[in-house]
Amino acid sequence: MTRALSPAEIVRSGLCIGCGACASGADAAMAWDGYGQLKPSGPATRRRSEAFSALCPFSPEAANEDAIAAARFPDAPRRDARLGRHMSCHVGAAAEPPFRERGSSGGMVSWVAAELMRRGEIDGVLHVHPGAPGQPFFGYRISRSQDELLAGARSRYHPVHLAEVLDQVRATPGRYAVVGIPCFIKAVHGARAQDAVLAERITHLLGLFCGHMKSARFVESFAWQLGADHDRVRAVEYRLKDAGRPANWYTAHLTLDNGGTVQKDWFHLADGDWGAGYFQNSACNFCDDVVAETADVSFGDAWVEPYSSDGRGTNVVVVRAPLIQRLIDEGVAQGRLDLRQVDADFVADTQAAGFRQRREGLAYRLTWAKRGIRPVKRVAPRATGIGWRRKLVYRTRAAISRGSHRMARLAALTGRPRIYLGWARGAYAVYEGLTYHRGPLAPLFDRIGRMAQRLRS
């Protein structure tokens, strides 16, 4: 029997990712909390129900990714503990303009979505798009043409939710594709399982590889470090594309209300190391899906050489659905796609840090004391066999995630950005010394390591 839980309980347990599935078609709404994250709000969020328990992607009562994929892709010939069920894997980019040029990576997400529309398989695409003036920087919307689709291309490391667009799908007949990170795709599966209208109308699911979800405070931090007033920021570009620079040299770019712009490379930012976990949603600590295993096709960046140095951007693609496989095979044959097949190991290598965090790191985090609802994951709790240094890396990363929310909020409330930025630089010194064996604290950790090794011997 499914245990009845409430959205409020999930929020208190730190397991709410803010996807909005529980606020769609319900007496609830999505609202910003003090840390710049979206959470469900309203009286309905306090009501327990088995339906919500099965819907929430981080609920311990929800079907896991293996079960969802087995039902959706029963004939997928390949199985892999990291990528899930799949038909094929590829690396490359869209050769047909303007998809690669307009995307943050190889343009494959927009190409597949546009091709589904071109062939009449769908009438619209639910995806993240820049917000209109006076609205949040980003939000889900439905695109019904290639031009609208391309206007929403690029990476958006910002909280968004599905509540309103799912309501629009219920209200407007048609066939739709959804583009989303792994937990959002899982939430859509849950919504489809409970709503026959959504099950009929949402026909394709396009997944994005994911490291973690950031809070809205990330943009505020950009503004502080770029010398801009956050209230004057009108547009955000997280990955300003430059074909002459390596693809993994991210550049934060802000457009202000007077039309001026400011920008800075991430590696010059106090919180620019993605793996350190600044502004990470706490639910991401309990995710075991890196590559959107329940999506019909998934897309990521090819973070291995020579692709990571190619500023034009390169995708890795994992195909699970026969129709998507036909689209890609025909696109390659027609010269519209520049792809070559690779194996699961190649794709996993491009996301090696993410898999380490969601496998070994998750196993270790599951052994920590936790208040409230405990997640149930496909990874078993384990602390043995993990070196002291790696354990400290995982502990430090979790502390940075928690601390960044609190310190940035304090800095914003007091109007003193240095409170956060000083803390962020100090925290990174610890993380850098542990993880990369460099920085001012590296010698200290190296000495500790040598002492630990002598004690073991």
C-alpha cells in the first residue's frame, strides 16, 4: 500500500525540487522561498494523499526510474546501470543550420524537437524560455514553431516549474513533447499515470543530462561579482557561446535595463566551480539519475577531448524510443546530422563527475542522519570502501550547498554582498585543496593524507 504524504512534508524533508507537478490542476501554487527556490504553497500542500505520494519525483513511494523505463521501453535492446535502457548512443551535432549555432551545445535538443513538429508528430513543445519583461528570468512555455523553439534554446540554470504549462496542455487539445531534466521528466511520467488527458496529449519526452538545480540566488551572485545592480538585470545568459573558445569555458553574461551588458568567465567567479555545489537544491543530493533514464531520448555535453575544446558545442545523445531512432538515422543519412555511434562507456565518461556524485557520493550521503522522510534510491547506503578524502569532499560539497543559501540570503537582507562572497571564497579554498590538491590548503590536506597512510600501514 502506498503511504500517503503531503507536499509540505516533502518540502520540510528537503526533497522538493520545485517541479510544480503537484501544483498543476490543484488548489496550490508555486512560490519563491527565502533561498530563491520554487516550492508549492497553499492549504492543499498540507493534505496527505496517495496520489501525491506516487506523483512527486523524490517521494519514496514513487516508482523508480528502472520501473518507469521498463514500462516505456520494453524492447530497448541495451541495458546499462548508468544509462538505463537504450537503443543507441551518439556523439556529434546538428549539421543543419541554425540549430548548433543557436544552441548552447550541439543543437541536438532543438533539432529533434523541431523535427517532431516538422513531421506532424507533435503540435507543440513544453520547454524553458526567457521570461517576458516583469516576469521571472525563465519559465516553461509552449512553442509551436521552429522560430519559437529556437528562441528558447540555450542552457537555463534557474528554477522553473511545470504547473502552468501542464494546465495549458489539459486545456488545449494536441500532441506535445516535454523537454526537461531527469526529475522533471519523471514528474511528467507521474502526472501522465494519474491523468488520462495528459497521457494522451504528452507523447514525447526529451531529457537533459543534469548535474544539479541552482537557486535564483545564482543570478544575484553573478550581479554582485560583475558590479551590477540585480534589480536592473533584465536577461541572463549562463553560457555565452564563442566558437573560438573551449566549450567548457562558461561565461556569465547579464543584460541590464539600459541595454548595457556585463560578463565574466565562470572560473573567475567565487562560486564558478559547478562541482562545488553552490546554490544546489537539497533534493539533488538524493538523485540517482544523471542522464534522464526515463526520457525517449536524452542529451548532454560531450565533456571529453577533443569535443570539450570545440567551442561550437558537441552533444552526446542516448536514444530509447524507436521513432527517435528513425529520425536520427534518417538525419544522419541525409547529412542533416553529424553524428557517430559510441558505446555506453563513452557517454558515461563524458559525465564521470556526475556519476561519481550520484553513485558513490549518494551511497555515502544515504548513511548520514536525516530528519523527516528518508528517500528510497536504487543506490544502497554505503560508507565502506570510500577514502577519507572523498568522504570529506562529499561532506564539504554538502556544506557548501547548505551554506551558500544561508550566506547569500544574509548578504541580500543586509545589502552586504561581501558577506557571501568572502564566505564563498573561503569555502572554495577548502574544496579546492581537498578535490584538486591545489590552493593554500592543499599542503595541509596532503600532510593529513600522508599521516593517515602511515597509520594504516
